Amino acid sequence: MQDSPALLAAAQDLVLRVRQAVHGAVCAAAERGETASLSREVAQGVGDTTFAMDVCAERAIEAWMDEQARRGPLSVLTEDAGWRHRGPDGAGGWRELSDFAHGGPRFVVDPIDGTRNLMADLRAAWCVVAVCGPGASQPHLRDAIVGVVGELPDSRARAARMLSAIRGQYAQIEQRTLQDQALEWRRPLRVDGEARVDRGYFPFFRYLPSERAQLARVEAAFFARLARLEGAQERSCFDDQYISNSGQLVLLALGTYRMICDLRAHLATQAGRETLASKPYDSAGAIVVAREAGCVLEDAEGGRLDFPLDAVTRVSFVGWHNLATKERLAPHLAAALASTRS
């Protein structure tokens, strides 16, 4: 399972299994009129709170991981358990391994990114998988060679999308029916060439109420510059607060979002305070897909975006739909950050 197509197939299989389990749970709760039951807190995982809805996804991952481990060694990171290592036991089963030095691939999985929207049956979440080749230690984003992002839709949906990419080769998007997973269509995924300053979504993500005022100052300064210097019509610079970093990156790759700024960790680090920020497992697989489609992903100051693939590192990122958009708008973001720095 070391070649990229085989790794991609394994990641896609995992996403489809998680989708089936989660969508079944969401539909069953909606039919009973008990969607609130999905939001019951079960435990505190390594990276985030584990809700009742997460349990079925974790079970699907466990079953998939056990099957893979019978065939060959692998490591898997989830927000619930952190890194785990398994491999064949020589008798048709699997056994726990001590570390990464087993020669198998390393999978980074967020089973449900966007839990809070989906468990209210409000909006789709996403299952996110990044895959790195073998290595003797914990990987970084730069090591990811495969990315898969699969839609986990609300109870009213009849079909769901999946975006997949192999680094340096291609990105694609497909849609499958939920009833029987039949493929409806598949096509290449590639950004457009426009560098719009309006007529689209340009979100600055702001989660905690206590942080919204500071983020709003950066946002206001940014759009004031676009209006004054680029002739942007602010009435068509739309906002969207999607509580799913992978969902944001999907919309960026599709061109619905023209940019996305998640500055939470960056601003909190500058101020020396805690925050609830994106984690590596939230976004790694989606970053691989978005980059392969032609998006530009950078850190908050326009530098190289890279981070350890773990369950605890705080991540900020800025995404541009394409290079032309970045070249036109990034100077305004840098100026807005500088003008609002306290």
C-alpha cells in the first residue's frame, strides 16, 4: 500500500465508511426528532471534545484501521486518540506497534470536521484524511502526499461530494448517491484565473465571541483598503462563518470563497493568550487538495505554511483561490494586520 494510488484508494475507502456511519446516525436522530442527542458530550479527546455523534465515526475508523493493520503496518492520527501504530501479528490478526519505525504509511484523520453544524442538522461537515509515506517520526504537512475530503451531509441530502488529490499529479471532485454510493459524476478540480476584489465570499473566520472585535478590526481595515484602492463594492464582499476548516478550504478550491483568513492562533500567540484554533488534523488533507487544485495556502504573515501533524498544534492560515488573487489582495491583508496591531 506504499504507492500513491493505493494510498488514495485506502483514504477514499475510509471516508466512505465514515460517511455511511455518520449519515445513518444523523438521519436516525432526525427521524426521531432527537438531533439534540448527537451533541451529548462523551469525553475529552486528545485534540477536542468527543460528542455522541463522533462515536460512530470512531468505530468506523477502528474497523478500517484493524483491516489495514492485518495487511501491513501503519500509523493513524485522530483527534480522539492521537497517534496509534499497528501492524500484522503474523497469525492473521494485528498488534500494536511502539512507534513510526515500521515502514508503513502515516494517516492523519479528522472523522468529522464541522461537528457542531452537523449535529444540529444545520449544515454539512467533512471527513478529512491526509496521507504521508513511511517515516521514522511524526510527519509534517510538507510530508503529505495524498489528501481526501468527503462531505458528511445533513439528513435532507441525497448525494455527497468527495474531493481527492495526489500531490504533484492531480485533484478531482466527484459526487455519489448516499443510498448506494453510486458514482454520479467525476471531474478534474482546478481553480479559475480571476483576481476578483468583490462578487464573492471573503471570510475572516471568528469563532470565540471574545475574539470577534479584534478580528473585525482587521477585516474592516482590509475591506476599506479594497474599496479605496481597488474599487471593490463592499456590498458584494460576502461573509460566511462555516465552522469547519476543511469545509472552508473546499469552498476555496471551488471558487465560492475567493479567500479565507483564519487568524485565531496568530493573534492569540501575539497577545500571549489561549484560543480555540484550527488543529493540524482539521485541515491537512484539505490543504493538499486545495493546493493541488491551484489555491495558495500560507501562514498568517504570508510565509510558508507547514506544521507538525499532531492533535494539539494551533494553526493559522490564509488561503487564496489562486495566485492572481494572492498577488492582488495579500498586500492589503498585510497592511490591515500592521495597522491594527496593538
